[in-house]
Amino acid sequence: MEISVIAPVYNEEENINRLIENVEKVLKQNFKSYEILLVNDGSTDKSKEILDSVENENVKVIHFEKNCGQTAATAAGFKYSEGDIIVTIDADLQTDPEDILVLYSYLENYDMINGRRATREDGIIKKISSWVGNTARNIITGDDIKDTGCPLKLFRKEVAKSYYLYEGMHRFLPTLAKINGFRVIEVPVRHYDRMFGQSKYGVWNRLFKGLKDAFAVRWMKKRHIYYTVLNEEI
Ligand code: UDP
Ligand code: MG
């Protein structure tokens, strides 16, 4: 399998079919084999029924028993995807699947390519809280990622499978990839307003949870184990 695109889905009934259509258009034209993996994180709207009615051999669906959060949905996506390249995208159509190709073009020199929302189409409050969040996270973790929350991210399989994720860690994927020794770059992508459905986060829960978690990442970075094996054969 050349590429897997995974999307967490929590109450996105109006976006699902549009998402599949838009993502598949790009994948069909540019890759020999692909899958779209949709992880239903315990939706309570019609998302489950809509996902179950999809008749497309390139689409895989995972249903959680109940809402477990975006990190859990992302982790399940990583676990069950079979592509050599793995892409994450939100189900809400706020980013453009065409930009997968932009990220893909950096693969020769990088292992993980993180989108950076160049034209951020969110309200001013969200933009400010995102800036505060990124800045504080970077100070705590000693990183310089501008937009860790960008939904569009591309990983070599080795990177996606290297993560051992805990709740909240979907906000630190570029930093965690660097800790694991991978080459990471941020690349501008387009961003649009959410047309259907609602954001699942408020300003405060996003910011404070993310800040607490930053201390865990700081600890992980400090305590990461590095060793070099000297003997050529074992
Ligand atoms: N999401 C999820 N579980 C949750 C919250 C969100 O799977 O508990 C999904 C959601 O359906 C969307 C993505 O994660 O595909 C990002 O959520 P949202 O668009 O609400 O976040 P924002 O763009 O406002 O940061
Ligand atoms: Mg969104």
C-alpha cells in the first residue's frame, strides 16, 4: 500500500462524504494504491450510519465504542493503517487534500512533514490561543514548531509506528518525531473556515490541557535513551 490517509471523526455527519470524495480524487490521480481510514470516535450524530453505508473498497472504517478523544482516534489510525506513507487530516474539510502533494514533495529529505496553516481561517480568539499555545509549548519543550495543531501531517510509516501515544499527545507529533530521531519540517498549507458542524474544543480546555502535557513531553525529551552499538555483528 503506497499511502494511507486517516481522519478522526467525531460528529461530522455533513463532512464525511465530501471528505471521502475530495481525498479520493487526489489519491486516485497520484498514487498506485491507497486507503482512507476513518476512525469514528464514538459519534452521537448520524456519522456511524453514514460511515457504515459507504461502499468503497478503498475506505476502511473503525468505530470506537464511545468517545475516547482525538489522540486515541489518531493512535488507532496509525495502528491499523497499512500505507508506507501515512497522512492525517481532520474530517472537517478545514484543510485541502490537494496539499497532501505539497507535503509529499518534501519526503526525499524529511521523515515527517507538518503542515503550517498559512492562511488561518479561524476566529481571532482561536488564532490568539493557538499562538499562545504554540509559544508556551515550545518554551517548555525546547522546540520551535510554529503550528503543531495543523491537521495536515505526513509521516513515513516508521515515524507513525514509532509513537507510543498518551491522551493529549496528538498535539506534539512533530516534537515527538524529533525526539525519536526523525527529520521534521513545517510546510505552509491552505486553511478554510469550518463550513459544517462545530469545533469540539473550547479555548480553555485546549490551552490548559496542552500546557500540562508539554511538561510530560519535556520529561520525555530529557529522559530519552540514546545509545550507539559498536560491534558490527550481534
Ligand atoms: N475529533 C475526534 N474526537 C474528539 C474531538 C475531535 O475524533 O474527541 C476529531 C474531529 O471530528 C475533527 C478533528 O478531530 O476531525 C479535529 O477536531 P475539531 O475540528 O473540532 O478541532 P479544531 O479544528 O477546532 O481544532
Ligand atoms: Mg477543525
